[in-house]
Amino acid sequence: MNWEKLVNELFPEGHSVNRAGEMLRGEGKLNGATVAVVGTAEHAYIGVELALALAGEILNVIRSFPKRPILFLVDTRGQRLSRRDELLGIHAYLAHLSSSLALARARRHRVIGLAYDEAVSGGFLAGGMMAEITVALPEVHVRVMDTTAMARVMRIPIERMLELERNSPVFATEAGSLHQLGGIAEIWNGNLAEHLQKVLVSPPEAVDTRAEKGYARGGRLYAAPVISRVCKHA
């Protein structure tokens, strides 16, 4: 789904979301309330400039509109892989983006991450996965790395990697697999405005329950038991 169709469906009462390059920003109206919208489009590669701009927009919402809900839209192919970005410290810029979202949550902004097209690697982890709740559309393509690249890095035959993609949610690339692992809380079908409104009126979770969700859904069987055992002996 392209970003224009998405925001029209999310905010049938109207919105001012616009695109500047690969960045989205603006606000939408939902049941009389205003929601800040920040995110990426056009399969963005997140370099130092885009990471800084996204963080700046989040900080502007925190400063200017206390407790306003923030919807972070995700369409990214990950961090930009360039010598220039690496030398400038892309990791620190992505950490700044993550810290900005963490600050928004600490300042009692509801932060919802919505992956709507591609959700890849560091670009997804530093943005959408830092939200209070991360959701996705059914057609989203989720991956940490290209399958061929993973085969080369891990020195596993490509045929074996493709088999793992088909049979293991850890390596699969559809939204349902990350949902099974607990990384995605919900997959939104149907009326997107209703889904968003339901999240906004529900109480926020006091603790991170992704490990428990992954265990309950049969996709991540060891994280929750290990966490429980560690906490008992802490």
C-alpha cells in the first residue's frame, strides 16, 4: 500500500501528512483527536540526514504537543550502506532516533509503529520496533538481510537458506512470521482507522511482553522461559 492511500484510510476525518523526499510528517484527525504522524516512504534507506530529521520531528512533537499520540510509519530498506554514513557514525544517529522515541514514551506519548510496505534491518529496529506497540499490514515484507547475502555471510548454501525461510519464522520474510515471534503485536486487516482508534483508547502495556507473545504463539520458545529464570535469580 502506498503512503497516501494508507493515511487516507487511517484518517478519514482528514490529515495534513506530506512527503518531503523519503520522510513523512504531519498530523491526522481521528474521532476528534489529533495524532502526530512521522515516518518514511519510497522504501527509504535511512542515512544520517534522514535519521536526524526523523528524530528532530519526534522531539518537536514532544516539545510542542505534550502527550500527543505519535504514529510512526515504516517503509524502509534499512540503514544506508555507504562509506560516508559509516564514517559519520550512522549507528549513533540511529541510536539518537531510538532515544527520541524512548523519550516520547517516557513523556507519556502513545507511540505506535506501523509497518506498511518494507521493514528491513536497522531502519525498522531503530524506528518502528522502538514504539510502544508495533503493528503491520499483511503484505509487509520483513527481513534482517537479503537471503542471498545471509547465505554468503553465514556460509550456508542458498538452497538451505530458502528451506529455512519456508519452515522457520526466524528466517521467513512475511509479517505473519514476525507476528509469530512476538515482534509484531497485531496485523491490521480491514478498517485501519478502527484498528488505530482501538489502540489509542486501550491502556498502554506497563511492561514489554514480546517474549511472552512469541512463546504463546509458538514462534519464540526460549526467550520467555530464560527471562523468567534470570528474573527469579536476580
